[in-house]
Amino acid sequence: MWEALAREAAEDAGSPDALKGLQSIQVVFSQSWEYDDPCARLAERLGADPAQAAYSGLGGSVPVKLASEAAAAMARGQLDLALVVGGEALATRRHLAEPDWSYPPDQPAPYPITIDRLERKNGIFQAYLTFALLDTARRAHLGQSIEDRRQEIGRLLAPMSELAAAQPEYAWFPIARTAEEISTVTPDNRMVATPYTKLMTAIMDVDMAAAVVLATEERADDLGVPADQRVYLLGDGYAEEPATMAARPEPWRSPAMAAAMQSALGGLAAEEVGYFDLYSCFASSLSFGADTLGLPPGRGLTVTGGLPYHGGPGSNYCTHALAAMADTLRRDPGALGLVSGIGMHMTSHSASLWSTRPGAYAPSAPAGELPTVPVTGEADGPATVVTFSTVHSRQGPESTALICDLPDGSRSYARLDEPAADGLDLVGRSVTLTPGDRGATIAHP
């Protein structure tokens, strides 16, 4: 899939032989299969001998960041032709007990993820739960009810499903859904983690790949890339939140996301941007992005259909978003398009601004560290709930996760012995925390 899409990208640029001259190959981490040397194996298939090659880490912010890093290297005169490519075959993989695919490593590499020990001890590590906790914090900050937010999410996501349905050649789930269908809990649309139903969540079990070829203007001229096929990077940004969610002073927003987007916009107003593809693994990422940019309700937030409907191929979704944005901007010459990526628990943020109209580009400066709130694993006494979410299995509610404020100004993770009743809003409520088994903290109403 990597090879096929790389070749398609070169053909799309009007220069099928360009891949042999690649100076950089960046492969997005794949959860489907581990190769012994993925970049070298791909380079061999493409007939390339790049001076730079790297296999990325995990996270939805990766593809946008890789494209920006390639552009920065070009601005420094270090290279002039690069490839960013990724793919997943998780839909196929789930049907194979033991895949016998090519070039496995002699020894498996460690999985490239670090989970905070306090979050893990309290069962807080799945993305659908962590993004739900952030969603609840935002809802409470805005003074919304649980039901109002659920209905709002349906209205937010329904147009995205319609866009995916209009692109059956690319979307894994090309089915238009109504807002009511998305927000209503049914046997086929069960609750996953409040406030998210199944139709509100990103789906990774897809077979999808995408590739982007980047070049300097001079190299594009040498390769004969037609002018109407060129899309220019105008600005980019990258920033990180504190890795531990409870350490974020205001979990209802993301200063790091704001920093990355503002850097990419370079002083332009969001109103000047014609198209967006905001990272959409869950509604909180979309809503945080719309808040940051000041976008009104009903504003289009995707050119692909988003992770729940286009499909969420692991860390590689944003490569699809970049490719879709290039196609979109070619159809509307001179318009601006912003693509954003998010990694881990709304932790890493990347953004890039594109147009068919050339413009001055300068690599962005790294964002500084953000302030944090101390987090304790030894809470014992009164606390106030900052945010919560109840995780559901197919059989019903299983557990309720909490982030709580403590009287001394620190925070703690916790869980309820019994899941919270459906519709009960715990934010702002007083609870008593006690030590539990295996390092967990138990909350008592």
C-alpha cells in the first residue's frame, strides 16, 4: 500500500519517475504490521536511495508534523524532494489469526507509547475515555446540560457523514447519518463513553493508505510538475500540552492547539480560510478546534468526512487529510486550507496552512512549555469533580472515571465503585476519595 500510493502521488504530480530521486522518505507508524526496516524496504521497492529516512512515532499529529519538518529542511537547503506516506490494513488484520506478511523483525520493537502511571492505575488510557473527559470539562465550562451536548454533537457530526457519503471512493463508511441517528442510543449505536455513542467515535479497523510528495519550487520545475497541480505550504505550527491530563489547568480548552494554529495562520484570521480539516477523532477535538478558531456553528470542519466516517487509520489520518486538502484547493485556486492533527490524549498538536497561491514560508519556532497543576496519587479526603465519563461495554455501564480538584490545589484521578446513573451530572459535586487496590483512587458520593 505504501508503494502503490507513493506511485499514485508521483503520477498525480505529473512526474512518475520522481520517486527515484527522493532525498527523504518519512513513513508513518503502522499498527497493522511491524517490518524489520520499513523505510529501507520501501526505498528498495521505489528504486530510491534517500539520504534521510525515518519511521515515525505514534500519534495523529505525526503526518502534518512530518510534512512541516520536510519543508523546514528544504528551507535550510538540506533537501529538495521528500515523501510522507502511511497506511493501515487493520480491517484485514482483524480477520487473520497470524498474518504471514513480509520482512518481520527478528525481535519485536517496544510499542512506542508511554502511559502515565496514575492514569493507567485508574483505568484512564483509552482515547474514547480521555477525549470524553475533556468533552465533559468543556460542556460544564459552557454550562450545557448532558443532553444538550449530546444533541449538539449529533448536529456537529451529521454534515461530516454526508461529506464522507459523497466520497465513496475514499471513505470507509460512506453513509450519511442524521443528527438524531448519531446522538440517539440504540442497540446498533450503543454508548461508548459518555457523552459518546458509537457513531461519534473514530474507527481504526480500516484498510487505507495515503501519500504526499513535497518538493522545492526549483525541483518541481525540474520535474515538470504542472503549475495547476502545485499546492504551497504557507505556514505551520506544533505545540504540546502537559502529557498528564489532570495537570492541565483548564481542561476545557487547549492552549497548545491554539499556539499551533496561530503559528500556521501567521497572522491571518480564520475567516480568511476557505477550508478546514480539523482533527476529528472525537467531538471534543473538533469543538476545541472550532473554539480556538472562533468558527460559528455550521461551519465546514472537514474535507474528508473525518475519522468517524472517512475512517481513522491509526496515526495516518492526516496524510489523507493533506491529500484531500490538495485536491480541494486545486478545485478552488487561491483559497486557503488549514489541516490540523492531534496526538495522544489531546496532547500533541500540529497545524499547516496551504494554498495554490505561492507565499513566503518560514519554519515555525518551537512553542514553550505550558503551566501545570500538581497531580497526586495519594488522595484521601474531600474533593470536587472537575470532569467525568462513564465507560460502557455492550452489556451496559462499567465504570466512571473522574478527575478531581483537591483542597490543596492539586488534582487526582479517581473512579466510582458503581458507575454513575445515566444523565447524572457529577461536575462540581463533592466526593470523598480513598486509596483503592493496585494504586487506584476510589471516589465515594
